[in-house]
Amino acid sequence: MNMSLDTPNALAIDMRNVSKRYQHFALQDINLQLPKGTIMGFIGANGAGKSTTMRILMGLVRHEQGEVTVNGCPMPNQQVAAKWDIGFASEDMRLYQEASVQWHMNYMQSIFPSWDIQYAKKLVQKFDIRAEQKIKGLSHGQRVKAGLLMILARKPKLLLLDEPTTGLDPVARHEVLNELMDVLLDEDRSILFSSHNTHDIEQLSDQITFIDKGKIIGCEDKESYLEKWRRIRLTVPENAVLPPLQGIIEQRRMGKQAVITTKRFDDHVANTYQKCGAQIQAVENMTLEEIFVSEVQASRNNNAQEATS
Amino acid sequence: MNWPMIKHVMAKDWYFNRLALVGYFLLGLISVALLSVKNTGAFYAGAVILISSLIVMGWHLIFVTVIKERKSQTLPFLMSLPISPMDYTVAKMLINVGAFLVIWLLLAVSTFWVILNVDTIPNGLVTFASIALLELVIAFLIILAIAIITESETYSVIVLTISNISVSLFWFWLTSISAIGSQMSSQEIDWNSTVLTFLAAEIVIGLAAICTAFYFQSKKQDFL
């Protein structure tokens, strides 16, 4: 893509300084930009603010401050225009129990001119669903897949998926993730995929955003996270003091053993420790889950320190 | 207003309620037929079935189209379609009021026909029946407004219970008002000022319930 990210048309999602306050929870100063043609994994613990963010993007929750634009449409005022090109699925979304999958497909077809009948049929087979079966007769996994079918066959430009794989068995999850990857073959289509399952996100996403307690605490492309974050195991002389390097998230020492977690690992970090007399025992890659947990803990520690100072 | 999508939402609600609505209508017709039987027991049975079928039909509509949408978690699916919360409110209001009024009107007309054509039933009953039947519409509109605003089964059931008790007490009170009660055994129909005031007040309350629902919906910050 040659478009600059400053060009509104280059962004599927543009949230700037968005805040929303509830009695016991606040979404604070959210800045989130999703370039067209990318998949962003949106990771947070339960209650972190993922669903609220998604609902603001759908225009179904009004933000109190900031600006939200989806597919170039300001939200929530132009939500009707925006929703023609948004496919939204959430963990708590259900189809109509008394109606069949085919009824839902016919209903969606009657609404969306973009409905692709052949693709819908293909998905029915791929997801192992019987079109004539009523929703109440489907298993949980089949219901989730049927819900995704309803949005995928519309071929929307943007998919907002709020924990879509929760409760799916590994086979169903694999089918769903594969289908989502196929969606991205069309480079104009974008996905914001929220989950607390980092394995799914790691498999699927180009960009990763971490959210905790209503604040975005990290946003980078996946490769940067996986390349820069390291756990370094050191043997350190008793009296040696390890320098406070930038990017150190956590430092644990037990006698001569030290474990450092850094989000800015490079040769300079290793050389600096060695100059202090430390011996590097191992430099370990971190999984996205470990990175997420470390980032959350660091953010919470910072918040606690700020609160006490 | 987003009329094409409002129609789609209404069509969906009609699909899920059409058989039940036909059933309530047939039950209503049976009750009207019983009213026309020249027998006191049949008359009272017909009146009870007519009133009950209208009340239950109203509650059925509200429950399936509004409360169940939230309770069964189909609201996120519906709101993922290109509609705004206000489109949703218009659609729910139209399908409920439309479906209820069509059947209510057919049954009301049938009831009036029976009153005016069966010798044993005094024609003067028309004024009482008008106020009583319109009160069922008002009770329906109030419950509908509460259901749309709160989306809560509990609140709606509370209002339903209160309105059902009120309906009986209201009718009992009506019969004690001489300008209305005295006509119930008369062959003359007298659209006097008391009757017209009651009818006008009911219409105002009904419209106020609808406006209140739209007002609170327009103020909602969170729709899901």
C-alpha cells in the first residue's frame, strides 16, 4: 500500500483520544489506527475494555471524548453507512434459535447486495453445517461458525471480531482461523480480532495491540514484539550491580542468578551486561502470551508507583 | 429514516410471530362468536376470552420482539446490521403497534357488530366497550414503552401485572360512573362528554407512552 497512514482512506479504523467512563470502569484516551488490509490482534484480560472498544467502533456505545472513524465514517453518527461494510461478531452474539441456517442466509441475502451465494454454500460445507437445521439444534461450535458465515459471506471490508473463537474446539478454531486468513487475500479487507487467547492472535495477526484496565499499553507489529522481547538468564557476581537499561520490564535476582525481561533486546544489551561481569546463560524468545503478561504486569506496576508517588 | 432496513427488521419480527398472531385472532373470533350466543354464561365466557386473548397477544408480541431479543442475545446480531438504535426503535414500535392494532381493530369491530345486532345485548354497551377496549391498547402501549426503554423482563412483568390489576379496577370504576354505567343496560348510545373525555384521555396517555419511549431511546448512551 502506498497511501500514507495520515490519509483517512488508508485507515479502516481511526480512534483518537477516545474515552468512555462507567461507574467502575473507564476507557481512557484510546488511540487505535488499523490500516486497510491488516489484521490486528486486540489482546486484553477479561474486563480490559476490548468489548467496549468494539461497541464504540460499531456505534452502539457512545464515547464521551475523542473521535472515531470507521471506513471513513464518523461514529456513531454515520453508523448506518459504516455498517454496510462492517462484519461484527461477538462472543455473546446469537442467531435466532427458531430459524434455520438457511433462513438466516436468505435474510442476509435479502439485505446485502454483496452476499455471495456460492461462497456461502462453500462455507456451509467447509464449516460442516446443515443449512436446513434450526439454530437451536446446532452445537456451540456450529453456532459460532454459522454466525461467522453470516458475516463472511457478506464480504464486508472490515471485520470486527470480539472473541469469536471462545469456546470452540481446536478443530473448529482451526477452520475459523483458516477462513479468516483467506479473507485477507483481498488486500482491501481488514480485521480487528479481540481475544485473550494469544495463540489465535499470534497465528493470525500482523499487528498486536495490548489493552489493560481501559488503557492501550502497547501497539506494534507482531514481528517487532517477537524480535525485541527476550528473557535473558544471567549469572552475576555477588556484588555486581546491573545497570538500569532502557526497555527492561522486569529484573529478578536470586543469589548469583538473574532473569531479565526486556522489550528492547539487541547486541548492546548483551554487551553491557557482559561488561558488568555478568555471564549470559541464555537468551530466550518469548511467546506472545509471555509478552502480554509481562507488559500488563509492567503497566500495572507503573500505575501503582504513580498512584503512590 | 432508514426505511428499507426498518422494513427488514419488521419482516423478521412478522415471520417469527405470524402463526401466533393468527392463533390469537382466531381465539378472538371464537370469543366474539360466544358473545353473540344468547346465553349469559356464553356471553361472560366470550368477554373473558376476548379480553384475555388481547392481553396475552400484546404480552406475547412484546416479549418475543423486544425482551427476547435481549434475553436470547440476538440483539448484537440485529444491531450488527446497517441500522441505528433509532431505526431499531421505530421498527419495534411499528411492528408491535401495527400487529396489535390490526387484530384489536378487527376484534373491536366484530364486538361492536355483535353488540349492535344481538337483541339481548343492550346497544348502550358500545360506549363502555369503546373505553374498555381502548384501555387495553393503552396498557399495551405502556408495557411496550417500558419494555423498549428498559429491555428488562422483570420491569416489564411488573408493569404488566400492575396494568392487568388496573384494567379490572378501572372497568369496575367505569361502571360506577353514572354517565357510562347507566348506558350499559340502555338501548340508546350516548356519546356524552364523560365518555369522550375518557376516550381522549386514553389517546393522550397512549401517545405519551410512545413519545416517552422515543425520548428515552434517543438519550441512551449505550445500546448494547
